Amino acid sequence: MATFGTLSDRLADTFKNLRTKGKLSAADVDGTVREIRRALLDADVALDVVKDFTGRVRERALGDEVSKALNPAQQVVQIVNDELVTILGGQQRRLEFAKKPPTVIMLAGLQGAGKTTLAGKLAKWLKKDGHTPLLVASDLQRPNAVNQLQVVGEQAGVPVYAPEPGNGVGDPVKVARDGVRFAEQKLYDTVIVDTAGRLGVDAELMKQASNIRKAVDPDEVLFVIDAMIGQDAVATAKAFLDGVDFTGVVLSKLDGDARGGAALSIASVTGRPIMFASTGEGLDDFEPFHPDRMASRILDLGDILTLIEQAQQNFDEEEARKVAEKFATDSFTLDDFLKQMQQLRGMGSIKKMMGMLPGMGQMKEQLQNFDEREIVRTEAIIQSMTTAERTNPKILNGSRRLRIAKGSGMTVTEVNALVNRFEQAAKMMKTVAKGGVPNIPGMGPVPGARTNRPKPQAKKKGSRSGNPAKRAAENAGAVETQAAATGAGFGLGGGPSSGSAAPTEAELAELQKFLGR
């Protein structure tokens, strides 16, 4: 995650120095804690939070749990991970829905924090979960705020209640109150109220937000804060806590390149949990906030659970079963390959998914250089093929490949590369489907895996004598010895003791012919 990139790198370098030590001294622990303190302060984490965090880490690191550990360095990493989870809020907090619908969710925050876009993201997320949300345009202050919410609502497929044009016209408190009544009449089970913000905290902003809260009596008040604003996050959060008293926090712009101190400070300072995170500009770039998973990402330990959840949401199990059967029966086509690529693209950014894998922080440069448009190019090439060509790529001769290259705007070399990748992938997956272990290009078979390879046969060692007569005699002795030992020479058994029949005259004649006698 870009926001914590610098912090992750600093912490990784700090822990790298510990891995070479079998036992940690007090000086080692103090040096590590000092580096962690510097990394957190550089990331704009609040000073009080840094003091509490490093104090707990030092106390635990000097205790018995590290001194008695088999791997002290890993134990220190675990301690830092646990304390990160604590300052990020501990347990995940879910939305609390009203027993009698509609559930009213009010959004509050400064102008530019991303409240309006986030209203659409939250509405789409709730809709996927089976709810029927309604957006209420109570931000009548900012120019074109109402129009923006209508556009976002249309993109999310969610209706918008907007009786006033905005741009300074209308009563936001009345709109919010009427919006909740409208939801009750039309049987919407969730209402999301988008409120106005200001460039800074002032009395007018707080008064309006407080009046809206009193008018609609929300079940949840979500404070939306820009994760890139640094130390100002703490002061802003405290002001809204005193003026509006929010129930949860939403972090926006976590895909930015800021230092991310807001995320690590706000839960500890306000005592309110971080409930959601906005990780991009798209309406699908939105996810519930898990403190333990975020701590793992910061420490470059990966976030496999979130990756699995995204895969489950975007991949059809029935379709996956059919594809597995096609692999096993060697009937996997480029059409199936195209569907798999499209499903993968539907999961979102490939870079983000790869970033959730453990240890990928060490491959930051490779991730940055990864071209997301490669999947689009692949789709263009396959879609330029005829049905027959997708079903049977073997018919792709030179003229066909040239036509496909022109139709997709690619080169023949790129078409050839795609076909080769497809054939390699199909061969590998067929091997997996049959229980084997594929050879990964450039790597060979997976280390430690069992393969069903036939045992290599020993080379026949013939005589190297320069005398033809002597060579023939030695070869004859070698063959007779092998036949007696293994019973494999030309179908001969192991002699009378083996219980098999003696060699026939035809077999002896064959042997004489082979030996040149």
C-alpha cells in the first residue's frame, strides 16, 4: 500500500539487522526501538502515540518472551505486529444496523476529504451485500456537490434524493430530515447522508453538522479523513469528536504516496475505530478496515485473507470447476483463457493484489514497472481472432497471425508471444489437473515436490577396446551378465533358477548376429 511504503521500508531495514543475531542484548533492543521511533515520527504519527507504542514494544522485547524465544528477531517482529494492531483499533468494527429500518449513516469531514465519492462507494458496497441504500444530498454549500453525488449514485446504481439544486441554495437540515422520511415511505433500508465540509474547522461547519445529526438521529456517524494530511489529522479528528461525536472513521486516499501517520494516530487519539478504507479512485476501491491485516501489510507480511475474499467475490466457482475439467481433458481454449483474464481484471488492480503477497515489499521496483494494460492488450489480440482460431490455435499460420496483429493494433511478435504463453499455461495446468508438478519456465520443477518421472535407465557400458575381436568378446560377456542379473536382455529370463524357459534357437541367432559372431 503506497501510503505506508516508506514506513514499511524503514521497519524492514530495522528488522533485517536483527536476523543475524541469535540472542538480543538490551543494547540491541534499544537500538531497534530507537529506529522504530524515528520511522514512526517520520511517518507523521502523533508524538504521544509514538511514545506509548515504543514504550510497550521495549518492555515486551526485554521480557522473557524474547529472551527465551528460539528466534528472537521473529519474536520482536511479532511484538511490533501486535502493538500495531492495538494502535490501529484492535478488533474490526462492523456497521450496526437499526432494528427498524432505515439505518441512517451520516458522513462528516472537511472539504476535499472525499465524502461524496465515498458515499457512492459505501452505497455500492451495501448494495452488493443485499441492502437497498438511498443517497441524500445535504451538501448544498460546495459548488456542484449535488450534481457530483447524482453522477456517483448513477455509477453505483443507487438512487439519490436531491430536492434542492445546491450551490448555496436550500436548507441542508430540512433535506436530510425529508430524505429519511422519503426512505421510510419507499422502503429503503439504508440512508447515507452526504453533508457539507469546509477547508478548515470552524463554528459554522460544526453547527450545521450538529443540527443535521439532531434532525436525523443517525445510527452511525462516519468521520471521513484524508490519510495524506499528516499531523493535522489529529487536531481535526478531535474537533469533530467534540463537535459532532462520530462513531467510526473512514480513511480515504490510502493509495496516495503520503506517509500515512493519520491512520496510525487517529484510532488511538479519538478512541473511535477505523471502519473502512478507500484505496483508489474507482467505486470498487473500498474495503472494510481490518487492523490485523493492515498491520501485516505495513510489516510486509502480506494480506492473504483480503486477497482470498476478493477472489471469492469475483470468481465463479461453477465456472472454475468447468475450467478445471477442460484442463484435465485438454479442451482448454483461448476463449476460456480470455474469460479467466477478464475475471482477473474484474478483481481490480493487479499491482494491489500482488502487493498483498508476503515479501512483495522487496520487489517494489518490479511492481511499479508492471504494466496493468498488458491484460487489455491480451484481450485485444484474442478478440481479433475468429472462433475457429480461438478453439484451435494450431491453425494460426503466418498470414492469420499478421491479420490478427493488424486487427488488434499489435505486432506479429506480440501475437506469437501470446500464443506461446497460452500453450505453456495450458500444458502446465493440464499437468496440475492430472496430479503432476509442472516445470516453471526458467525455474524447473517446484522444489521439494514429488514428480512421477520414470527412473533414468543406466547407460549401456560397451567395451572401448580398439581391437574388434576383443571388443566383441567383452560386449558379449557384458550382455550375458546383464541378462543373468536382470532377465531383461531380449526377453531372456534369469537362467534356470528363475523358473523361465531356456532361450530358443531364434533368440540365440539374434544374439549371435548382434555380437557380430
